[in-house]
Amino acid sequence: MKSPRFWIVFALLAATALILQGRGTTDRIPAREPLSQFPLAVDGRLGTDLTIDQGALDVLGAGDFLSRVYRADANSIPVGLFIGYFPSQRTGSTIHSPKHCLPGAGWVFESSQYVDLNDANGKPHRVGEYIIANAGSRQFVLYWYEAHGRSVANEYMAKIYMVTDAMRLNRTDGALVRVITPIDPNRETSEARARAEAFVAQLAPVLPRFIPN
């Protein structure tokens, strides 16, 4: 028997398909900079690009993707950044929730909640916060869905906004932003949280160049 969550998502996707069919075959896609031009320096850290293998790209679908690790120096604890931007979700290329991807890679969730963060300009952002574990390793994760100047932590609310924006703006573009950093087993989890939040505070004001408002 399917869960209520399944039917909610199914109904949202069905509604989206009907609405988009009625709106025509082409989304309005604003101009933007490619993610390959994303700043290499964020919060005093320098980034190194990671290769996304073809299998992962095939699963992700049509979009623009960035996978990068930022370090303050060679001995510092890294901060990982993934951004997946989809210029249109009309043709089946949709944003994948970390709740689905991370367990498939062997990670289990120790905790999950939504929190409010302010970026360096004072703008509030609603984000998801996870602590995940795999074979004795623990990671601290912040993620959210970014679209049209809006930060959304809940995947179902992100779908609802996509439907309403498709009707209002003829746009279905959007992105997933994920920041992840290891939790040192000899230190408090709060240290990893502070590191991730400081990184997000500097990262978020840059996003509109690559994820249009």
C-alpha cells in the first residue's frame, strides 16, 4: 500500500504536467552564468572541482551541475558543495531530494530538521539540516531548494511553488544546493554546524548569478 506522501507527490506531479501542457511547450528561462564560473574562493576557502561520473549525470538528467570541495589549507576540514540547476523541469528532469540519494550511497540519517539561517547580507533562508553516518564516518549537511529568489527546505513545498510559478511566470527552473562537511569524532557536532553555516552565509548571496531570481 502506497504511503500518503507518495500520493501527495503523485498528485503534485500530475498537476504540474497538466498545467505545463496548458502553458505551452517552452519555459521562460532567464539569462544566468554557468556553474563552471562559480567563485573558487568562498569564506576564506579555495575550491577544487570534482568529476561527476557519467552514471550520476544520466540519473540527474538535463541540467548544469557543480561538485566542489573547499579547503582553507591542505590540513583543514573540507566543506563540500553540490549545486544542481535545472533550467526546465517540464520534460522529466527534476530535482532529486538528498533523502533519496544519500541512503542509496549507504548513508543513514541520525537526525533531520529544518532551520532558519541568515546570509551575510541578512537575508533569511529556510534550509534542511541533516546529520548522516556511514561505517563510523559522520557528516553534517545543509541543503535547500533555490528558485526565483526563494529558499525552500521541504521538497513538497518546493513542488507546490514550482506549480504556482509555472502558472504565474511560465518558469519551472530551480536548483538544489547542498553543503556537507565531516564531523570530527574528537570534537562537538556544533563545530561542524558552525563551519557549514559560515560557509552558507557567504555562499548564498552569490547564488542569484547562477540561479536566477
